[in-house]
Amino acid sequence: MNDKTVFDANSAMGEAGDNSIDQPETDLQQFYVQNGAPSKLSEYEYLRITDLTLIPEPQPVLKISGEIIAAAEDIFTISGASKSGKSAFVSMLIGAAISETGQIADGLEGVEVLFNADKKAVIHFDTEQARHKQQRNVKTILKRADFTTCPNHYLSYNIRQLDIDKYADITTGICEGASDKFNGIHSIWIDGGADYIADVNDPERSNAAVKYFEELAIQYHTAVFIIVHTNPGSDKERGHFGSQCQRKSGGIIMVKAEGDISFIEPKILRYAGKADIPQLMFQYSKEHGYHVGCGVKSMESDPDKKAELKMADAWKVCEKIFSGPNSYSRQKAIKQIMIKKACQERTAAGIFALMNADEMILKGEDDNYRLNKQYSNALQ
């Protein structure tokens, strides 16, 4: 393989003229022209965000327990060790995406995928599986979604046989054609996102690859799901590519396994709190011929996870109570916690103590407590 950058802006997304961003004329641009103000700044007005900028709320694509996990115009990462159950979980989600209901069959409670009533394209790229294994997975997805044969809008491609430097061009061409044929794209699934580059530790190519997936999400107003392996014996996604996925993804869900049972674990969520997402379990069923839900993993046997969720819940309550300029004395803060949590004073006092001990809040000279903005920034 040569040294040319795989993800060249022109080769991956089309010529610059075809992929240029429209620059809508704004009232401020007209003001600049009419009043002789510097025109240079007006060229960038389309990138500016103010409190009055009209920005639609992100369209949810994946929800768990009513919380938004993945949204349109964003990328989302599903990670896990080899044989942890990633492909089984992805099959569940794709099955819901092509189904007539948007629900996952057979008991993975609380997981819902944006209902695809218009039958927009659901596109799946596999860089890892042999063709016969991918076909077996496709048949499983169809069975779960109650199809006897593959619907036209479900497009699953095996690109493993291609040279790596062809992956982006092929992906772009398929997305363009699918968007035209099906009047849009519901979701894109990249099973083996790290395989789009030769070296996952190459910062330049890793950044370019993740940027490419972001551009697909924005261009087609869809969600791009990237499936990534973790390092052996670690929860860290592979290489610099994995690190960039962490920084840029709207969320990361890990799939883990204990014996024959797999479960999901929220790792990074931009739209929801981790404490709101249960560790849903699933396992293979011979009767069904695919993985089915089998309840929620108990936190009692995992004290570290239990403590982490407890702190996450305390921070969520903290943000609500101490939002904006709000400040309270200790006793008034405890009363606010009692209201928000619908709990007794003793429980509220314990939550306040956690907030204070972890420096989620800071005491001012007036003896009132306020939100610690540095704590908030550290979580971004």
C-alpha cells in the first residue's frame, strides 16, 4: 500500500464543487454590505451560533429507556472485545431499523430505533466477516424483523475483499445511490470502522476517517454507527482511531460478556446520563435462532459500578438544582434535593454530602453553595 492519504476530501466525498457548503445570506451579511462594514467577517456568518440561531433539535435515531442515545447528524460508537456480542447487538438494532415497528423483538426491553415508516435506506458495511458469515447474520436480522426475504431498503455490503484505499470511495458511492433511490438514509452501520485505515495508531488517518464518518452523518442527515474493537484486556477502543471516536461520538455503548451472557454498558453519552441506562442482558437462544433479551444485570455484585452510577445520579440532580446562577444554603439545597428526588431528608442529606465531597458544588463567601463549573467542564 502506498503512502497517499486514504481519506482525501475530494476522493472520498466527491469533488470540492460537488460537496461545498452553501453559504446562506443572512440579515447581518446584508447589514455589512449596506453599511460598509468589513465584508470579510460576513463570509463566515453562516458558521456563527448565537442565542437566536434557528437550530432544530436533534432527531433521535436510537433510544434506551426513553433517553436519546444516538441522533441524526452524529456518529455513535459500539465497542467491545472480540466475541463479546457486538455483532448480535448490532443485528438487533438493524432488525429494528428495517422492521415495521422500530422495536427489537424478543425482549430487549426499552430499546427503540427511529421508526422507518418511509423505508429509507438502512446501509450496513462489513469489513471483517467472510461473505458466508455475513449472509448468516443477514438471515438472522431478517428473521428477527419478520421478513421472509431481504427488503429493498436494507442494503448490506461486504467490502472485506477490497483494498483499504477503496473503502471510502465505495462507501460514498453506495450512500449517494441509496439516498437517491430511497429518498434518504435512515442509518449507516460500519462494522469494522478501524479497518478503513491501515494503522489505527496513525493520528492523521484516524482523524480523517472519523471526520469522514461525521461528514456522512451530516450530509445525509442520518446517524452513523461505528463498531470498534477494544484493546485486549482493556475497555479502551483500539488505537488513536478509538480515541478519536471517543472524542467525536455522540455516545459510546460497550458490549461485554460474562460466560454465555452479553450485556450493554453505557460508557460515554452526550444526550443522556449513564445512570439512566440499564445494563440490558442478552444471550443466544437455540429456539429462536438468535440472541434474545434476558433481563437487566444487577449492580449489587459490582460495587465499583454501583458507586459510579450513584455519583452520576448525584451529578444529574446537582445540575438541575444549581443550574444557572442558583445558589443555596446547605439546608435549602437539601430541601431542593428532597423535591427533585421525592425522598426523605436523610437521603437528601446523603446526596448533598456526595456533591460536596466530590466538589460538584463549592461554598462561597456568603455560605451558599454553587455549581462547580470546573467540575462540569471536566466531564465534557
